[in-house]
Amino acid sequence: MELLYLNRKALGEGFYYLKGMVIGMFWTVTQSLLGGLLTTFRIFIFTLLIALPLGLIIAFGAMSRFKPLRYLVDVLVWVIRGTPLMLQLIIIFYGPGLWLGHNIWSGNETGRITATVVAFSINYACYFSVIFRGGIEGVPVGQREAGEVLGMTKSQIFFKVTLLQMVKRVVPPMSNEIITLVKDTSLARIIAAYELTFAGYSFMKSDGLTWPLFYTGVFYLAFVGILTLLFNYIERRLDYFR
Amino acid sequence: MAILEVKNIEKHFGSTQVLKDVSFSLEEGNALAIIGSSGSGKTTLLRCLNFLETPNQGSIAVKGETLFDASVPLKQHEKDLRKKRLHFGMVFQSFHLFPQYTALENVMLAAQLLAKERTDYKQNKKEILAEIETRGKALLDQMGLQDRMDHYPHQLSGGQQQRVAIARALALSPDILCFDEPTSALDPELTGEVLKVIRGLAEQKTTMIIVTHEMAFARDVADQIIFMDDGVIVEQGDPRQVIDNPREERTKQFLTRYTEG
Ligand SMILES: Nc1ncnc2c1ncn2[C@@H]1O[C@H](COP(=O)(O)OP(=O)(O)OP(=O)(O)O)[C@@H](O)[C@H]1O
Ligand SMILES: [Mg+2]
């Protein structure tokens, strides 16, 4: 009887001990993943901030009346879209060190993130440029001409007539690309940037744990989910016209 | 004196000549119909009048003021060009309404933007904008669209859209209103409502140039008609005379082809 009681007590304590350990581990993983998420978020935001305006510039280049520039831009876009982003990332991170003899990226985490942002910005700017171009050229010429005939200035036509129609055309394909970007940030692991996927993966390597991988997936889902809600909202706001 | 004087207009795109020595004049308050087979240069002529194309030769004068003269090469400043454009209004075959604005907003937009250039805009902003709105509503009323003012273009039928486009072109009170086949993009049962509106404008002595394939309408409404073929004016004159008793062989052929369908 006493023995049974003791055993039960030991079991109970063991349970609490285990529960404590699991909760402790859960916190460790969460903290680590949050750290990774911060890096992922940094890559994401800086890439967007650079690639969006750069993409617009490339789009203008692709529509330029100056033929050599047009060809140059076409070739650039073709090469960048025709090769893997991971390959581009490797070349941009390791290339300068091998060609110049010294690494232009500092060896620390900041250097890795910077190299990633540079590679991603070039790559995504090319994809964005195609979307921008489609949006700009997709607005019928008749819209501009209708404005001209009504005596509007070029800038009035752009801001009051064509801009919103371009935005409406650009938002759906752009939201797809931006959501792809969230997931593509995981490629930064290849140059050992400690982003979200790397964070989750490291627990499998060191502790043989697989559940942090699924937990990592939840982080991505939340990130993508918020973006999806945002884009749905924008699309709905632009739904009132066709 | 004629309100519009077009002299010796030539236009080519690359090596194809689209307009050859086109000259005509139009009296104030008159409606001019332009007929002719596909590719004869009717649209191009209207586009030249509206400065959407630049003629290679010739001149255009409105109310005695030369707006364009190819023999006097001068760099057009945007501001001058815009002012010249306002002598003409344009109604396109496929409407080209601004999709993100309601019918009323479509009609008011250009006037609102133009008003900003007035020196007294800041002081009298409220009155000026109220005036524009009153005028916009009156125009849509005139087009029979009083209950469609807040509809967006995609919520309107083709005939309604074209009537909004006419109101929009009238909003800046152009001297001459141009129509490029205003009913060609419409279902047959909707052409009537648009033609009725144009007929009403003719009765009010609006100066108009109407490119059309509606022969009966042209005969009935126009004061003057031009038949174009292959970039030249083959015949012009009184619409009844030209349509019922054409003098030129090419006009006859065109009209028989037309009446035969
Ligand atoms: N921007 C352009 N570049 C080259 N050729 C053009 C251009 N615009 C018109 N053309 C040519 O000029 C000719 C006249 O065209 P236009 O549109 O003025 O004819 P249209 O009389 O209006 O015909 P439709 O009844 O079919 O509207 C056509 O042969 C056309 O192919
Ligand atoms: Mg035409």
C-alpha cells in the first residue's frame, strides 16, 4: 500500500518534471525561431524596399524607346529569371571573395543578410518588372487619349486616370510574388544566414527533434496568412470598378 | 465665316499615305457626316483634328485662328496644345470612360482639373465646384441618365456608357464635337438611344462632325456630308443629294454595297 503510494508520488513528480522539461524546450525553440523570424523578416522587408522601385526602373528600361537599353534589360531579365535564385545567391556571396581576393561581405550575420538582400533584390526586381510592365501596358491607350482630348496634362492623366488602373492590374500577381518571397527567404540558409528555417532545422541536427520543423511551418503560415489578409483587403478595396 | 477650316491635310504612317489633300469647311451650328468604307481614313482625320495625330501637311483653323499649320514648324508647348485641344470634343467608338469614376465623376473630372488653373480658384473653390457639379448633372439629365449618375461604367449598358461619354465631351463646351462611329460598338437595339441624343444635339445647333455607317441617320440629321475613299474626299455636299443621287462612280458603288448589306 505504502509502496504504491510512493510509486504514485514518484510518477507524479516524474510527470511534472517531464512537463517542465517540455515547456522549457518549447520556450527555447520558440525563442530561437523568433530570432530566425526576425532575420527572415529583415530579408523580406529590405528586399521589398529595394526590389519594388528597382523593378519599376527595370520596367521603364524594358519599355524604353532606346533599343540597346531595351535589349540589355531583356537579356538581364531573361538570365535572372532563367537561373535558380539559390545559384545567384551563392555567386553573389562567394563570388567577390574568389574574384577580388577579399570578401566584400563581412563574415558576420549582417554580411550574410546583406548579401542575401542584394541577391534577392536583383532577382525579385526582375520578376516585379515584368508585372509592372504588364500593368502599365495593360491599361488601354484609349484611357490616355480620352484624357488628352479632355485637355488634361500628362501628370493629371497619370495620377487621375491610369495609376489606379495599373495598381488594380498589378496587385494580384504582385501578391503572389511577395508570398513566394516569404518562402524563398529560406534559401539564405545556403550561405548560413540564421533565418527561420535554419533555426528550426538546427534542433533536428542537435537534439534529433522533428516537432520544431512543424512549429517552423506554423510561423511561415502565420506570416503568409497575414499577408494574404492584407492583399485580400486591398483587392477588395479595388473591386468597385472593372 | 466657317467655324472650322481644314486645308490640304496629308497624313502618312511610314510609307502608307492615309490622308491625301483633305480640305473642307464647316459652318457654325451645322452637323457634318463623314461616310466611307473601312480604312478610308475617317478615324485618322478626326484624330488629326483632336491632335492625337500630327498631319504631315496642311492646316487647321477654328474661328479664324490657325491651330495647326504644318508649314510653320513650331515646338508645341503642352499648355498651348491643351488649350487648342479644347476647341474640339471627341466621342470614341468604344467610349473610353474612366472605369474608376462614376458617370457624374467622369463628366466632371476634366472641368474640375481645369478649374484649378483659374486665378480665383482658391477664393471661390466652393462655388466653382458646385457650378461644375450642377452642369455635370444637367448634362447627364439631358442624356436621359438622371438615375444613373452614381453608377460606375461597368454597371451601365453600352448605350448608357456612350451617352455618358457624350456628356463628358460636352462638359468643356467644345466648339466642335467629333463622333467616331458612336454606335458601331453597340448592340443594334441600343443604337437608337444614342442616335436620338445626337439628333437632339443637332436640333440644338451643336456643331458636330459625325463619322458613321448609319446612312439613314446621316441623311436625316446632317447638314453636310463627305464621302471618303482611300484617304481622299471623293464627294461632298448636301446629304440627300449625295446619298440619293451620287455624282461619283465610287460613291455609287459604296452606297450600293451598303444598301445591299
Ligand atoms: N497608327 C497607325 N499606324 C499605321 N497605320 C495606321 C495607323 N492608324 C491607321 N492606320 C492605317 O490608316 C488607314 C486608315 O485608317 P482609319 O482608322 O483612319 O480608317 P477608317 O476610315 O476609320 O476605317 P474604319 O471604318 O474601319 O474605322 C488604314 O489603312 C489603317 O491601317
Ligand atoms: Mg475608324
